[in-house]
Amino acid sequence: MTYKHGISIEESPTSINPPLVSGTVPVVFGTAPSADAPVNEPVLCYTNTEAVDSLGYDDDWTKYTLCEFMYSHFQLFQQSPVVFVNVGTTATATDIVGDVDADGKQTGLELVDQVFPRFGIVPSLILAPGFSHESTVAAAMLAKAGSVNGQFKCLALIDVDTSTNYAGVTTWKSTNNVTSERQILCYPMLSLGDKIFHLSTQLAGVICKVNAENNNIPYESPSNKSLQADGTVLKDGTPMFLGIDQANALNGQGIMTAINISGGFKAWGSRTAAYPTSTDVKDAFIPVRSMFDWMSNTIILTYWNKLDGPITNRLIESITDGINIWFNGLRSGGYILGGNIQYLASENSIDNIIDGKIKFHVYVTPPTPAREISFEIEYDAQYLTSALGV
């Protein structure tokens, strides 16, 4: 044994878990042109070159829907990464919905559950531009967004069928049952030169860009943020000229749209598809819903290593201290107005503790978006005195 004379130092692991967070990651389902591209296998791409090498590229976006997304996300919005799921060079709504066969093989949207095990990334957005207007696809996207691996949650970006004119959009929403807090409903399409984009495609770019500018914390609404567009159009290319009154009417029905105002085309709307049926703040506003999901997913990832540890005061305090410290940081950064976590005896019965179950109560307040700012202007005659001496 080495003889020691002096002072020695050893380091112990930090007792407070730092939060485990990741960026905003879209998972996109569709068709790709390369016959050699993997089919029904998630592909993680960080650059346009990786996406083109893996899936191929073709300007026929009606036929090859993933090409639209890779062009928009990597080239126009310069965001990454993206998980692509190719369902072949041709596909139907049934192919996108997918299935799990008797051997457990997953296809289509069922492959959302492979993203985290494969890449260690929690999906943030689910998209299927060119297919999401199909009611069966929209329903399947919602089901996966509400339960990724039975643990995590995210949002589904859905497009209205843009063969529908403006007057029929609200009816389309109701008929196709796109009414969930986990759905963002988009209308119409966007044009940029000779290219036509689904609004969901560019909205994903806006959401990722805004979040990236905020340390990947989704507390800010994508509304009133710049799109890469020079027009709004229907599926057949017919131009639409939505006034702010028309756009606001869509917003009032829980529909995201685009308007040309104050420096170009902007995404317009902060409501999820649950609105106006639901006015609960955590379900009706996109950034509040996003924050609840992001915080929930972060807590799961951060405190997973506490599972199966002995239920002691030390375990309880390590969780409450860690989350309260995290909330203090979010509050000082302006990402939440306040928050705390408590272990309440009233919510933890002896029987549950004996059975190995404990519960914590989290209180948190993300900021709501300023959807209306009003001013009152009044003629003030007293300035006549100072200006004219009357």
C-alpha cells in the first residue's frame, strides 16, 4: 500500500441530475425516388447531402414527397437533423399508416417507435406531407404523437386537403376529426417560384428554427415568423389572397395559415387543432402544449436512472431539488414564468409506497403568446396649451 503524507482529493458524481435535452427533430414519412433507398427503415440525416445520398432526389414532389421536405428543411431553413421514413417509390395512405405483423415487424407510422431506440432521439414533430390530409393518416399520426414508445409525446403537423376552398376548411376539419391538442392543422399550400410546398413542411422549418434560436426550448410561438414563400395556393396552383380577417377566422377555428404582412409571408396562428372546442391553455396554444411535452420528455429522460432505486428521503429530495433548480434556470431565462415540484403526502398513500409507487406534483407556467395587443388613442386637448399657448 502506497504511503501517503499530505492532502488528497477525490471527485464524486454530481448528486443533482443535469437535464437531458435534445433539439427539435421532425420524423417525416413519405416516398423517395431511389430504388436503393431503405424502405420502412428510419434514416437519420444531418445534411442535405446525406439525405440525397440515402434517399435520392427528384423535383417531382407530388410523386416523391420526402424530396419536398429535404429541400425545404435543409436548403431553405437550414435546420437539422431529420429522421426520414421512406415507404417506397409509390405509396398509399394505408402504407403510410403502416402496421405491425405477426412477427412484430413494423411498417409506416409504427416506425416512430424505432427512432428513440435507434438514435437516442425523441421525436418532436411527426409529418407526412402529401398524405396527412387523409383522415386515416391524420388519425394514425395523432395516435403515435400521443404515445411514442409508450413514454414520450410530440405534435403531428396535418395539412387540410387543398382541393378544398376557403369556405369549406372548417367543415373539412370537423368531417376529418382533426380536433386534438396534439395536431397542428395547416392551410393552404405555399409557392416559391415554380415550387409548391405543403404548409406543414415549411412550418416544421419555422418551428425548428425558432426553437434553435431559443436553446431548443419551444416556448415561443411559430406564428408571425417568416416563411420561405412568395404566395399561397391551392393544390392545383390557384393563387389565394387571404386577408388578415380571413386568416384570423381560420385561426379562430384552430387552423394555422399564412399571410403576407409586414415583410413577406409569415406563419399565422398559435392555436392547436383542439381550439375552439378546448380552451384549456395547455391544450389550445401551440407553445404551451409544446412546453408541456418538452418538459415531460425531459423529466423522463433525466430521471430514468432513478427508477428502481430505494424509496428514501434522499431519492425524493434528489428529484425535487434537481427539478426545482432546473425550473429556476428556466425562469431566469424567461422560458417559464415560474414552476416548482412537490412531493405531497396526500398524493402518496402507504399502500402505494409499499407497492413501489411514488408521485410528484409539478406546477409550471409557460408564457402564453400575445395574440392580441390593443391600443386606445385619444385626442388630448391639453397639448394645445403647451404647443400654441391657448
